[in-house]
Amino acid sequence: MSDIKQIPVGVSARHIHLSKEHIRILFGEGAELSELKPLSQPGQFAANETVAVHGPKGSFAKVRILGPARKATQLEVSRTDAFALGLKAPVRESGNIEGTPGIRIVGPAGEVTVEKGVIVAARHIHFHTSDAERWGIADKQLLKVRVGGERGLVFENVIARVSPDFALDMHIDTDEGNAAGVSTGDFGEIIE
Amino acid sequence: MSDIKQIPVGVSARHIHLSKEHIRILFGEGAELSELKPLSQPGQFAANETVAVHGPKGSFAKVRILGPARKATQLEVSRTDAFALGLKAPVRESGNIEGTPGIRIVGPAGEVTVEKGVIVAARHIHFHTSDAERWGIADKQLLKVRVGGERGLVFENVIARVSPDFALDMHIDTDEGNAAGVSTGDFGEIIE
């Protein structure tokens, strides 16, 4: 089994997921997100719409919304961004927002302050079930992924997420992408 | 030889080294840098003085100067910072600035535009000669260094720099520190 487990890398810039209720407050009654471009995961898209977010120390004027609407609003930032906002955002898996800092979010039609939801996303790989089976990888397994080049490094604790709804893609944030000198479209290799 | 090669980590924020001539232009005739605090390397210090730097896309209002004066002016930024400035800064060893982008630097007494000198510093370890001898490490050797924790990773291509004037310290930038979840005062381990 000398099958090389090569994984496309996607570097995620800061972005926000919004609940239906918050889309209504921020963009107005009846407003819906419109698609700017599709993302690697089926059904997910970058919206044309952006919001401003304001932390205790700093702000970002234009944060891209990723759709469709989610059950809970969640802002995903790099650790660099979290320092700029003045927030101690923990490294978390998407959706696990208990005990995380809140943030003030401002849209064209209104604003909302959430009590929680700011995270640094834990590095992870989306596997389609068939990829995971072929490579013997289980959901939630922690993997090591090497990226080469002059800033080559090995990411540890990369969480495997397996679903028939996923497309093969490794998600890291801009700090991780810049530390490794990689951009979206580059490749990593699962080494363990 | 099961000696664990533990290395203190120093995370370098963006900073600038200035030539004597540029200190004169930026701070005025006869001006000298004053010490805010010493750095890990003997004789090096963070100065009280700062400058503004202006790139084609963005600026930083307060960039810390590290002293003493150097032969050539050099701005060291993270890849995140380079994108914000709008510059394609290459990964380089300190002092190797041929073919790198320039930058406009503004001080209280004047300004200067350098034609080159903006780099992303290559990750490296300063070894006192005695540390290098004890561990069998040669100047310019490329090492692998592991840092643990939830964002654990292994940095490859870490350049060894050996001198009787150095104190043991690994230097990475803020992207690398944030990607690994480490701060100055944490430790890494040379694994290869």
C-alpha cells in the first residue's frame, strides 16, 4: 500500500456563518444570501453579502458570509485576527461554540451582538466516505499532514471529518497557510 | 544519546533594522536609538523608537526598531503583513536582501524610500557554539523542530546559525507562532 494520500489544501480567510434570524436582523425582513461563488463542499457558497464585526480592540469592515444559513451564528478568524479584535478565541471544531467569546455584528439593515461564536477553526480534512474507506481513515481520527516547500512543515492533530456529503479538502486558516507558505490549490500529504 | 534538544521559542512581530544613515534621516542629525528592552541575543535591543512603513496597498503606523544600527536597512514582516502592505516579500535569511521589494519609511524628522529590504525572515535557531557542539549541529544545517499542543506541528527547514556571540533561541514569525499556537517563552524540540 504505497498509495500517496495527497490532499488539496484550502486556506480559509476570516468568514462568518449566520443564523436565519441574524440574516433577517442584519439584512432586513425577507432578505436572503446570494451566491458569489461555490465552495469546495457541496451546497456551500461564499455570499455576495458581507458584514462588519467589532471587537473590544479592533474591527473588520468586510467579513465574507458563507452560506447557506446555519443553526447558530459563528465567526471564524485566525489567531492573528483574534488578537487584532482583542478576543481570546479558542481553537474549536465548527459548531462547538460553548464558552467562546461574543462579537458585535453590523449589517446594512441592523446589528446584533452575539454572546458567543468566535472561534479559531481547528485544522481538519473533509473526506468523502469513499476516500476515507480507501485510505482506512475513521471519522474524528487525528492525522499528520505534511506540506513541502521552503516553509515546509507537518501539521499534527488534523481532524478527519467523514461524510457522503463531503468533498476531499483540507481546511487551514491564513496563519497556517502563511506559516507553511501554501495557498488554496496547493497539496498536502497525509503521512500518519 | 537521549539528550532532549529543547529550544526556547521567540515569536518575532514585524520589526525593522535601520542603517546609521537612515536613523539620521528619520530621527535627525545626531539622533541615536534608545533601549526599551534587551532581546535574547547579546547586545541586541528593542528601541523605544518606531517608524511608519507604507506599502502600495497598506501601511503600519508603528513598527518597532531593533538596535543597534545595521549595515543595511531591513524590514521583517510576516506573510500576512506582506499581503496587507501589498508586497511580495520572499522568505530570506537576515541580511540577504538582494532582489527583495522596497518600502517607504517615515520617521519624526524625515522619510526615506529604500529600493530593497523587505523580507519574511526564514525560521532559524541561534546556537551558542557550545550548544551546537554538544548536540553535533553545524552552522547552516537544516533542522526539524516540533512544537506540541493542540496546534502541534513540525517546522522543517529550520536554519541553524552557530556563533560564540549567540544565545540559544529559535526565531519564528507571528504567522508561524499563531499556526503552532505558541508564544515567546514556549519550547520546541529538535527532532532531526
